[in-house]
Amino acid sequence: MASSRARITGAAAAGLAVFALVAAASAAQAGVVRAHVARARVTRARVTRAAAAGTRVVRYHGYRISVPASWPVYHLSADPARCVLLNRNAVYLGTPGARQRCPARAYGHADAVLIQPEPRALPPQTVVLPASTAALPATLPARAAAMDQANHTLHVSAPGPGVLVTASYGSDQKLIRSILAGATMTSRTKAKAKASPARGSATQPGELTGLPGRGLGFDACTAPSVTTMTDWLASPYRVIGTYLGGENWACTYGNFNSAWVTQVASEGWRYIPIWVGLQAPCSTIPRVAVIDPAQAAQEGQADAASAAATAQSFGYGQGSPIYFDMEGYNSSNTTCAQAVLTFLGAWTQGLHAAGYLSGVYSSAGSGIAGLASEYGNPGYASPDDVWIADWNGSPGLSDPYLPDSDWPGQRLHQYYGGHNETWGGVTLNIDSDSQGGAVAGLADVHQARRPALLGEPDALPVAPGQSGTAVLVVRGTGGAQAAVSWQAHAPAGLTVTPSQGTTFVPPGGVRIVPLRVTADASLAPGRYQVPVTATAGGQVLTETFELVSVVQAGGALPTSYPVVLYAADPASMAVAAATARTLALPPGDVTGSFSQAWTDVSGGADLVLAVGQAAGDALNFNACGWSNPAGEAAGSTPFFDVGVPLQSPPGADIFEPAGGSDTFVTAQLTGQLAQYALAGTLPDDGGPPAGPAAFQDTCLGSPDVTVPPATRRGAPGTPRPPRGPAPRSRT
């Protein structure tokens, strides 16, 4: 789920919009079609132009529809990693892959269609057609019509051709209804056991109920496969957010059904059921349906009724919590903020009437702060639990926007936004959460003991023909001593000694394994990854890597774009200089000049990391009023940050905060972000990611900090020439 920064401003809202674009671009890049590999092995659906201008005919599995010619058609059998998203016009053909590469979050609905072979279990309130037709009737069953209205998504089973059709729409359902009404059957599938919608009942054995959540969890837009959830038992997570639906949920059920819920829960997983309904009237997220302030109470009740009915169909029994996903909004808009509070109060009343616990997820500075203003008010129906979205990198449950006395023992915290993590050899894009409130699960299942984990990797420069020493950090967990077996997979031209081994880690302890890395004399300069895999107790642990820069002593390697490390105090400058040396960054990629950092952020061609609290405060607030190219006064900058790793410059006026609560955390975070920028792999997947310290709006540091000679270019104190576009003019 997306998280607005706690400090809700126009710049922050713009930052979220940019992040959404970055996330979407990353997802698109991850879904590059591999059709040249699979085309020879699959039967392609035929797509032809229709006689009517501007339309095309799509045939799949004996089912035929006519759609606008501008809609792309994606063949999932040839591209199984493609994420099925319903917030863009498209046609998807085939069964969604078990390992879709989806972003952690996606919102809004557009006209889109997914056609897949009919599965054994159908989604709740699926319209089942007679075997003799493929056309959707004009009048739908009452429950299906209500679900369609609540979700802007319609599920249609056509047993004749043997397909399940999932169709979504934005504000107008006429086009989608006409497409489905015009569907025809071109061939009939062989008879098979009739599929039935997934159902649950209040007395079903093994049904989920509300339980206390403890420890770490994650949420992803599309439920991973059962196999992936088993693989992820190697992770520190035991709670997963599961999307039930809602009018603004842009993903699809994919692997998710009642059998998935029961099987995964039996392995010890617990759930955060999520409903993505109407958003704030002042929401800036594209293609989302919003609350009508005049109907806020009625709409909140309606969303609660739909969510409860859907939860029951998936096996979430009464007593389970359901969390409403209210994305960040401008809380200074009093009309908007009041409509949200009215809506959420009615949501709580509706869930309580249906026998469910009420939860609300929202940005700390908007929805959560608004609910806190009503906490203890006997005239307001407050949720039972709150889920705080504040990407401060710390899994703690306290938050400056929520007094500790509010919702004690009834709060969750989303502390880290969308990023990739790999466990058991499987990579997902997730948000990270900590649990201190109600979740859903099977009461008689105990969580499995976690295996030992690999810790953060190392980086080092090595000259051709020379050696250097990296370290592998292996962490233990609670319980007994763990035997961790590891193996380094060095690419050609690099030798790692030892290349494998076993180390015994005490409970909660750490073992340091030195690795001697030697580069062949003929090895070309460049950056090389040395993957390291490990197992413990027969389970595969997360993969980490050592990043080796092969370069002449004291030299540097070119980068496709500048990775600028800006520091504003001596301790942080030492961190920046050390990081630059270990990664062999070019001279001049470290700066202690506020004016130079301002120019680099403004230009948009550099990825600027604010190393340390002083640098972050300077770029975020200009807290000290230091002179800058735009002549901005104290307390004012055009800049905003994104709290997730990036692999390319995010654009003008955006920087990445790399300031931790102390020098150690700052060094860890700076290394993580810089390595991800260069190698495209997020280090330290073996534990909670380091996170930036919250900005303090405090004057710290100095406008100019001396850069060590080994990492600077030009005379002492001379800022490096800007490499990006000139700063934009501002009025």
C-alpha cells in the first residue's frame, strides 16, 4: 500500500505521485515479454482486426469478444511474470502466473478484461452462465450486481467455452457491459466437473478468526502462490496482507481463493485482510473513485457490508479484522477530512454489525492523525485497530502523530515502502510491516521457529592481480544454536577463498566470516557481484552478495549516471567518503557543498543521497537558511524525498534520505542505497531494512564540509561542476 509522508504538503503529494510513476516504470521493466522463448510451446489466442473501425476481435479458448483496437493484448502463457493490473486498458489472456512481478501496491480501475481457463474454485459472487451461451445477460443476480457495484469488477463463468472472465471498469460500466453482452462462443470445451464460487460459513471448521499479531509482516498487491508462501517461511515474516477487493483495488485475486487461505494459514501464516474502497474526496491518485461528502455515512456502511460478505466467502470468520485502506490526503482540506472521518466511522459501525473487527490503514499525517483527534469521543465509532503508514524505517509501533495512549496494543506499522526482497530463492515486491494489533489466523496453529539468517553484504575495491578481504555476516535467531552452510558463487576472473563453509551461530548471535577475494591480472575493470547462498536446518535462506569493484588502486569506475553522496557534518562525510571508496565511485561524487547538492537535486540527472541527519534536514527544510542557487530563504526548498531504493535518477527536485539514528545506521543505509543504485540488488535482505531518520527541521551541520582528498575533484573546497541540466527557474 502506498504511504504518504507524515508531513503532508503539496510537495509530499507530488513526491508520492512521482514514486507511483517510478514504481510503475519498474514493474513495466520487470515484465519484459519473453515470448520468443515460449511461443513455440504455447497455443496463441488469435487477435484480429474487426470490420468495424477502431475495434479488434479477441478469441481465446472458444470465447470471442470485440474490444477497442487501442487496448494491448497480453498473452500470459508467453509472459508468466506479467502482473495483471486493472487500472489500465488491456486484455489479459491465460492464467495469471504463480510468480507475477507486481508492484507492492496499485490503485484505481480502468476498463480491462482477463480471460482465463475456468479454475476449480470461482471468486465470490461469480455470474455463472448457461452452457449454451457466452453472452452476459442484461440483468444480473442481486448479489453479483451488488458486488459489481462495490468492486467495479465483474466475474463471469462461461462453462460452454470453459473460461472465467474478470472485467473491470472505471466510472462508466457501459463499455464493459456491452463487451461482455456481445461475447460469443466459437467452440465448446469438453465436459468437466462444474466449478463453484468459493464459499465460507459461520460454522465452517478451520475458519479464521481474530488473533493478536506479533513480529514482522509484509503486504503485496497480489497474493503469492502457496509454493512461494512456503518458500518464504525462510523469512522473518509470519503475517501477510491479503487484499479482499474494493472499488479501488487494481490487482486481481490471482492465486488467492479460500483453499489458499486455509492452506497457507495451516503453515503458520496470519493475515491482515484489506479492503480498498472509496478514497478521500481530495485524493490525487489517478482513476480512483472517491467519497461523496453528502453520502459519506451511507457509502461507509455499504463498503463495510461488501467487505464483510467477501471476507466470509474466503473463510475469514466473525471476529476477524478487516482493514480499510485509506490512502493519504490533504488533511488541511477540512471538508475532505471530515468526509473521511464520517466515512470511516460508518465503516466501523457496519463491520461491528456484521460481527467483524474494524481496522483502518492510512498515512500517519492524514487518516491516522484524523482518527486520533476523535479517539475517546463517545459519539464517534473509532476503529478497533489502526495501521500506521509512516516509512521511517523503524519497526517500532510508536509514532509522533499518534499518542502512545491511543490504541495501545491495537496498532500495526508499515515502516518501509515498496522494495524487492528474496527469501527461499523467490523475489517479491513488498511493503514491510510490524504487528501489534489484531490479525486473522487459525487459532490452533503455532508459528514455526525462524531459521538462521544471512546478514548484510560487503563491498570492496580490488586491483587486477591483487586481493582484498570482504566479510560475510551470519546472524542467528532465538532458540538453539544454528549451523549455517554457505557457498560463494564467484564469476569467472574472481576467486573467493574459502568459497564455502559451515559456521555455527549462537542464539541471537553473529558470526563474521572473512572472505579473501582475488582478481585475475587480466580481468577487465568493472563491478562484479559474487552471490552467496546459504542453508540452515534443510531450509534455503535468503541470498546475499558481495560487490567487488575491479579497478586500479585509488582509481574509480564510471557510472551510467552520477550517484552523489552529500554530507553536511564531519561524521557523515566520513561515511560518504568510505562508501565512495568501497564502491570505487568517480571523483566528485562526494560533496560537502550545500549549493552543489542543491544544483544536483534541481538538475534531475543525478541520484542524490543525503548522507546523515544534517544533510537531510538541509535539503528537506533548508533549516539553516544556507545560501543556494535559487535564493530560497530558511525553511523553504522545492525538494522532497522518496523513502525507497532507486536504481536511476528520480527526476528534478527529488533526493533520497540516507540519515539514520546514529552513524552506524547511516553507514548501513548509505551502503544499501548506493549498492542498489549500482547493482540493482537490495542488500541485507536478511533482516529489517535500515530506514532514514525522521526529519527534524533543525539547523545542523555546515553549508560546506571538507571532502577528503581521495574522493574529491579539484582544489580543496571547490564544488564539482554540475553534470545535470541547469536548475529550473522558480517563481
